[in-house]
Amino acid sequence: EPYRYMMGSDGAGGMGLGRMFTDDLTSGSTSEAMEFWVDNGGGPEWSDTLANPVQLFSPGNSETHIQYEPAWGLYFTMVYNPFTPTIYLTTAPELTGPWSDPVCIYDVPEHEAVSFDIISYAVRPHPELSTQTGELVISYATNAFGEPLGTLLGEEGSEIYYPRFIRLQLELNDSIPVSLAGFT
């Protein structure tokens, strides 16, 4: 409060940040009421003009969500390239950053399980399912890429097109903001 924050493409493959007063958003205001996290040469600042957006993290994904861990004072998000199997985690003390370098937290096994190309996407945290400090419950989906629909309906593709969940336990670390303690 009093803002709602939104992320979007920064135009360079990463994610940028915008915000709008909650009251403006709920009253139907349009993008003219938005402010953007930009750097016009004097350091990052909020501006009503979207020019030179600050890249929060990369790669950017249209299906990115952020989770906040109040006990640690850190924001978490997952970044990924849909055409590769690796899911990364990046953290920041503020939405505006600075965001840590991405750390590999999971390799999607479905990329190696079939003979055709797949994508993994829609990687999202589910804080409502976390039961302890540092726990991330993440879902992701996979799908065939460039293949006919019949590929998914065959025996080899029958395990590809549905969401999956993983549970990660993170711990604070001195050299990087967090490290992976384990997952199920």
C-alpha cells in the first residue's frame, strides 16, 4: 500500500517495474496513472515516462510472479528460458532491487524424457502452500514445441502436458542471499 506493482518487458529481454496507486487502479484509471522504475542518467527513480527502464532481472517472462519472505526481508522470483530445462531463482531486498544473480534451483526432467522438443513455462510460486520460512512451492507446465497435437496424445507424450509442483527449502547464506537446502 498505497501502490500495486506490475512487471513487464524492459525491451531488452528482462523485466521492468511499474506501479500505480491502488485507488487509481480500482477506479479504472489507465496507463497514464502509472509510474515506471527508470534510470535517466541520475540513478534509478520513479517517473511517469517510460524511458530507459531499469532491468530488474533477466530473462524476463510474461508469466513471472514474485513471493515475499517477511522473516528474511527478501523477494523471490524464478527466471527461465522456456526452451531450456533450467529454472533459476533470484532474490532482492526490495522490489526495485538490486536482484541477485540467478541461481539454478531445478532442472525440468521432462526435457530429457521424450524424443521431441518441449518447452517448460508458467513457473510460479505459491506462497499460500508454503508452511515454513524459506519454503517455496513452485508449479511449472510443459508442452510440446513445434510438434503436432498427436505427439502429446501418443504414449511418449502422455506425461508432458500438465502442471507439476516442486517444493524447495531455502536457507540464508553469507555468500549469496539464499541457497537450496533441498527439494521434493
